[in-house]
Amino acid sequence: MKLNSVCIKQAMLFLSLLTLSLSNVAGPFSVGSKSLGVVVGSGRAFDDNYTIIGAGFGYHVVDGLQLNIQAQTWLGGDRDIDKITPGVQYVFSREQKFKPYLGAFYTRSYIENFDDQNSAGLRAGAIFSTSSNFYVGFGIVYEDYLDCDENRFVDCDDTYTELSIAFLL
């Protein structure tokens, strides 16, 4: 989404450097398993480059289905940006190295000296299990800015990639 020279485009590499899964013996995607995560990435908004840091928590309400929430802060630009993102994700977690996932989310963005923004989106990808305590995920995200004024913004949606690296306990 671009506002003349203002860019809120999230063409960012979403890099979750550390996810600690506090899961039960049945596996990291089973009912009752919990995860804590740290997010590090980069993004561009308002013609500024940002470093993104954040944290998240997830809980599997049934096998494969996780409810999660994430908070991010964007550092390094002229405007402070903070985001809260609740979401849901389903991992097709058969006993295999390749585990597809689908998810949906809603984001509320708080932007200094600018109207708050709402967005919703979908994600899809795969988790590659390389060992019993480590996996790598790669996917694509589509995000639609819900309160986007097409007279002010060039783009009212965005597509970007995400990469996650998880270490399980």
C-alpha cells in the first residue's frame, strides 16, 4: 500500500529466528502444545526501511490447529509502527518430513501521526522437519488492507514471503 511517497508495503522477509515449542510427547502440532516465538525481519513503510522485532504465542486447540497472537514493533523509521496480529493456522501434520500449512490472520497497525490500519490475510506454505527438535518453514502471505482508501493509496494489498526456523524443546 503506497500513499504517494508513503509506503506501507510489507514486502518483508518474515524471519522467525526462534520458536520454543513447549509441546507434549505427541508432537509439536498436537492438542495442548504451546509455542513462544521471536520475530526478526525487515520491512519498508513511508519511504523508510525498518527493522522488525516481535514476539508471539501459539496454542494448539486440537491436533494441527493453532490459535496464535503476535506483537511487532518496527524500528528505524521516522514513524513508530506497532502491530498486533491474532491468527489461526492449521498444519497437516502426518508423520512425514513435509508438512503443509494454511492460516488466516487479522492485523491492527498503530502508526505514529497516521490513522491506524486494519488488514487481514491468508498464508500457506510448508514446514520441513529435519530432525525431531528442529524444522524450517517457508510460505507465502497475502494481506489485504481493509480500510484502504484507493484515492490515497496505490496498493491496497500485498504478497510477501515468510521464513521460519523452529527449535523444539
